[in-house]
Amino acid sequence: MLEAKPVERAAMTDEVAGGPTTLSDALVRLAETEDILRAIGAGEVDAFVISDGGSEQRVFTLSTADRPYRMFVENMRDGAATVSSSGLILYANRRLAELLSCSRETIVGSPLARFMAADVPIGLDEIRGPGGVGTTVEFDLLDGDGAVVPVLVGSSPLEVDSDQLICLTFTDLTARKAQDREIARLGRDQAERMAELQDAQAALTEQATHDALTGLPNRNLLVDRIAQALSHSQRSRRFVAVLFVDLDDFKQVNDTHGHAAGDAVLRRVAEQMRAALRPMDTVARIGGDEFAVLAPDVDSQVHAVSIANRLVTAFRGPHDRKDTEPVTASVGISMAVGGRATAETLLTEADTAMYHAKGLGGARVEVFDSALGRKVRQRSAEQRALQSALDAGRVIVHYQPIIDLRSGGVTGFEALARLAELDGSIVLPAAFIPSAEDSGLIVPLGERVLEMACHEACSWHLPGPPESRLTIAVNISSHQLDRYDLTTFVGETLAQTGLDPQRLHLELTETAIIDLRPHIVQQLARIRDLGAEIGLDDFGTGYASLTHLRRLPLTFVKIDRSFVRGLETDQEDDRIVSAVVNLAASLGLRSIAEGVETGGQLDRLRELGCDQAQGYLFARPLPPDALPTVIQRSAW
Ligand code: C2E
Ligand code: MG
Ligand code: MG
């Protein structure tokens, strides 16, 4: 610290007076003199006298020189204060008054602590401490209304007349804090959205790979796993087995007990399968009541069948509750070791074997083999042939006359479907009806035949009263009765062709009406109401019982060809035909014998009292243009 010496004070005044002529000039020169600056800082210099060397002299007091700095502090964009070492506010600039929403009279003289939300270390010791001068600290001010004002405080020590003071600046952080909060909020939102997206992603993955009802893997995931197992089996040379499991009569569970009960059965079955399998096996639900199992690492066919049997046995477990109907299943197995097999071929083959198991009555296990494969390929070739015949209008109908055994005259014809090949040959029903039944093509085929037959029958003319007009018998498949509104189609066809409904006879194969479910019986009753007649075809070969004969609205039964064939040679056949003719008569039904080939058979049928007959003895099924000759023939 510079000592205050009057000499120096005088000297300085002299020097200034003898040298520079402007203030800036004087200041520049002063700036070079460190000691003089210190003297000013210590309050030892009060004024400058500046002379131009002549009479002109100007006096600058230091308070004048100070003013710009005071104004600067006063008008600063930050708040500023001087605080005594005991914490009293000695000075506050205008901005600080604004920040604290208080008058300066209130602020000056008050302890700084009054305006602080919490104790903050901004005393002299802290300023001089490790952080030191120039460090800043954030804290909250409390304004006159008690509202919080976040600020950044800078502090520096100030020594005035040996008093230790503190200079503080306050930068308002309100806007920045709001911005920070907004950024944090956006960050939080972003994080939440990310979490939501991740959850959605996980749910989608679960949905894409699992079945919602049972929680089992779905077909996609199963196919992946089969592919993996196949590539692994290429090295291990052990079998990969795929089991296709289809519940028997599941539709009935749904129909009788409702869908909730059906769902419960599916969940239970899923659980039982999981429990019955090895940990390495995968069980998947791949359709309504269809499950498939991947059993990798299988030794042999016997091993695979034993896994399948374990499953089937598991379903038979205890069923103590009402919603747990006992369940049986049909299982198809296919096996492969690496090579050219794919997941899809294994699944298709297992499905085929399962279908075969179903065809054999269900509740059994079948293994896919090449013979079955051939059969399936043949079926699908048949389906393609039928489809293209339907598309190209190559379905034709031949008509076999039905003879009244008392008069020997023609009473009507049976319509029998055929496919006309491009080479002129004709395909018989045995080559397309079974695959048409499998594929559902039997419905459009049946419609086509019904339309053509009704149309054809309208062109036949026979003299005599209306009741003697020729009838037309059309074969109907079970599929046409089960999931399809046959009645409406029959009604429309009769209306369109103008055929007298009483001339239309529908023949149901015995196997078609085994189940007497109400909707089937009702559908037949409605067809009867239209005026058409209904009869049982191939009687004696299927499962029809007396109940069927009583419950169904029938008017005739057709005795199957296999019994008629033995009429002359086999006593048992003779007795069966005799019994059927009598049964029909006692129930008020007409009896019609099929496949009559010999005069002996015809004679015996007449003796037994059979009403009508058809067979090669009279005529083979004939194309429409051959019918007039048959119709005109008076008697056989
Ligand atoms: P089905 O209804 O029992 O028809 C009688 C079958 O016996 C016909 O065979 C007929 O040609 C044959 N047949 C008639 N008399 C004799 C005979 O004296 N000896 C021999 N060996 N056979 C005789 P087809 O035409 O081959 O039809 C076979 C079966 O195909 C039909 O048996 C019927 O169940 C089915 N079918 C034919 N057309 C249709 C159709 O449009 N719809 C449906 N759903 N099934 C049809
Ligand atoms: Mg028939
Ligand atoms: Mg028949």
C-alpha cells in the first residue's frame, strides 16, 4: 500500500500541469505510473489540474472521473450489492430492487439473509476459501412477495477504509431454469415415449410369435424352430419329428357348451401338452383346435409315436370340472433328418397324416409315409382337374332311368355327374367325388348338377296326368347340408327352371346324415316343405338307424347295389333286401333297388315287393340326347 505523502500529491499535480494538455493524454500517462494509480485507488488523490501552459487551467475532481463506473453499476443488467462483513446490505443497484420486487429503502440496511431461501455460503471466508474470488454459486432469492427468484451469485471482497465488504452480483436464472425444466420435461417425455415404444415393440414381437389364448408359440415361431432343428440334425444325424395334433369333435364342444368352454378346453389342452412333452420340444397352436409339436433329437419312428401317445394319453387325464370335457385327438407324424426337408413340408406331411388319422375315425396316431404322400398328390391332382372342369363348363350330367317294377315303365331318372375331358373321354364320379368332398368343391359341383338336372327334366314330356310326370333324382353331399343353405338354392333353382317341385327327389348318402343335428333335420324339413322329396341312398352300407328313418322327412330308400348283387346267390343278401323292402313298406317309404344287372335279380325284387329299380339291366347312365328313346319305351 502506498504511503500518503503530500509531496507526491504536489509533485503529481505539478507534473500533470507541466505536461499533457487533455484528460485522455493525462490518463495515458498516469496509467504508466503504477504508484500513482494506487494512490488514486487509496483515495490519496482528490483532483487533477490540467493546464495548457498558458492561463487556461481545468480542474477534474476524482468524483467526476468515478461517475461512469457508478452509472455502469447502477444500470447493470445484473443485480449488484455491497454487503458488510456482518451481512447487512449497504448498497443495492436498481436491477436488484427489481429482482427482489422491493424498494431500495427496504433493501438497503436489511440483512442479506432476509432475501435468501436458504443459507448459502457466500461469506468472506468462503470467498477467500478454496473456491476463491471469481467463483459463482447458484441459489434462490426470496423476493418481497415471498416468490422464489433463482440467481447465480458472483462475489468478490472489497476493502474500504479498512472495512471488509463484499461485492455481489446477481444474474437472474428464472428464464434459464424454466428452459432447464422444459428440457428435463422433454427428456422425461422422450424417455417415457421410448419406454412406451419398447413396450409396444415387445408386445408386437409377442403377438407375432405367440398365440394370445394359450400363450403357446404360434406357427411362425414353430416354423423357425423346425428350420433350426433341421439344420442341427444335418450334423447330429438324428430325427426331427413334427406332430400335427387336431382335437376330435371340437366344434361340438363349442356348439354345445359355448365359446368360453371351448377356450377353456384349448387352454387346458395346451397346458397338458406342455406338461407331457420334454423341455426341448416345442408345442405351438397353429389354428382353432390345431396344435403342432416339434420334437427334435428323436431316435426312431417308435420314439416319435411314443411321444404322440403320451400326448393323447395326457388329454384323457382326470376331468372333474364341468368345463373340462374329455377330449380326444388325432395325431399325424412326419419325420426327417436334415437333407432336403423343410419346415413347411414336414408340417404339410404331418397334417396329411393327421387327416388320415381323422378319416380312420379319429383318436389315433398315424405316421406319414410315401404311400400316403402319393394318395395326397393324387387327391390334389383330382381337385385341380375338377376345378378346371368347373371353370371351363366341362361338368356334364348323365341320366340313368328308374323303372317302376309293377308297370315296367320309366318313373324318372337319377342325375349322375361326369367330367368331360378335353380328349373326349369321360371321368366317372369315383375319380372326383371324394376329393370334391375333401376340398369343399362338392358344393359348386352339386349346384351345377342340380341346375342342369332341373333344366333337363323340364324338357321331358310324357303323356298323362301331372303325377305321372318323370321325376329327377339328384345326389346331395353332407357338405351341402352342413355349412351351407341348400334350401335357398333348391328353391331358387326350382323357381328359375320352373320345375314342379314334386318332380325333384334328393338322394342323401347314408353317411351324410349320420348326425341328426337340429339344423340338418330342419334344413331337410324345409326342403320337404318346398314340395321336393328326400330319400336315403346306398341304404344298408352306412350307419343309418331306425331313428334316422323315423326322424328324417323321407319318402324313399335306395337299397345298395352290394346287396342286390347277391340276390340270386347269397341267402343273407336276399334276407337283407327282403327286410329292407318290408321295413320301407311298413314306414310308408318307397323302396328302390340299385345296380340290377340280371333278369333273375329283377324277378326276385318283384317277388319281394320292391317298388322300383335301376341298373345296367335297364340302362346305363345316358347322355341327355339318348333319353327320348328310353322315355318312349313303354315297359321292361
Ligand atoms: P349313387 O348315387 O349310388 O349312384 C349309382 C351308381 O351306381 C352310379 O355310379 C351308377 O352308374 C352305378 N350303377 C347304376 N346301375 C349299375 C349297375 O347295374 N351296375 C353297376 N356296377 N353300377 C351301376 P356313378 O355314376 O359312378 O356314381 C357313383 C356315385 O357318385 C353315386 O352313387 C353318387 O354317390 C356319387 N355321385 C354321382 N354324381 C353325384 C353328384 O352330382 N353329387 C354327389 N354328391 N354325388 C354324386
Ligand atoms: Mg344316388
Ligand atoms: Mg346309391
